[in-house]
Amino acid sequence: MRGVQGHVAYPHLADNPVHRLLTALESLRARVLDTGNDWFEPSSLQVTSVDVDNPTGNVIPPEANAALNIRFNTEHDGAALGRWITATVQAIAPDAQCDIRLSGEAFLTQPGDFTAKLAAAIGATTGISPRLDTGGGTSDARFITHYCPVAEFGLVGRSMHRIDEAVPVTELRGLASVYGAVLDSIFA
């Protein structure tokens, strides 16, 4: 979002883009995107960065930028969310530019033969009866869901996606055993 740089003592000679950016972000954040559905939690919009590149405390910056991320479910598609973001922001700041980057659409593999084989392999290998669930992050599975059945199954740990992410080797070996059992059941 662009503005006009100026000294804070003369705000009438400047145009503070930070104020408009904050208004736009609050407008986006305030909307309840959905309440979820039988398979998915409600969609979530998170502001991930606000940047004005201004180390000075007494100068109104000429520009303000923000980044956000929406983890959305099957109630939406990326293009519609992009249009909503752009319309909301430009209603507040008509000259604002929105750079929308869609990394993938939400997907759901319906329960069936593939998920049954996965569940059986998990149960036989670990003694744990799995629950079909769509919680958690999105992985690269979204890129192959149009070509074959996809079910995400992997390790869960408290340090996922953090510096020094780690899991016990025994859990990694157990995961490999489950994967082997799944492949055996598919190609048997």
C-alpha cells in the first residue's frame, strides 16, 4: 500500500499507508470465512507479516506491506478467496496492489478401499486404530490428488516445522513399516 512519506509533526503533508493497511487487515481478519463442515475445521486467515521498512520513529513511511495466509477448506476455492481479498483491500485503498499466490486447493479423499487399506496397515503394524481426519497442515499431496487417491499419514511431533525439528528414530522406523504394509496391501 503506497502513501506519501513525511514527518510525523506534519501529518497533513503526508499520507500514512500504515493506517489504511491496518484497517484493511482488520476488515479481512474480522470476517468469519465459514464454520467448517463434516470433514474440515473452519478456514483460518492469519496475518503473517506487516512491514514498513522504516527504522525511524518520527517519519511516516511511504509504503506499507503485509502478508497473510489462509488455510481454507472445501467450502472455498483459491480464486474466489483472492477476489474477496482484493475487493476488500481495494474498497479501503483503491490503489492498493494485492499479489495473490495460491499454493493449492483444498481436497478430500472420500473414505473407500484406499483409506481402508491404509487404516488396516496402521492397525496391523502399530496396534492403533486410526481415525480419518483432515486436521493438520497441507502437504504436497494436494498436487497429486487429481491423479491418484491420496491419504496423508506421517509422524506427529511437537517440534514440527521448527528449528531443530526432531523425531525419535523408533517412530521413523515404525512409519517406514506402516508404509511398507500399505504398499504390500495395494500391490498384493
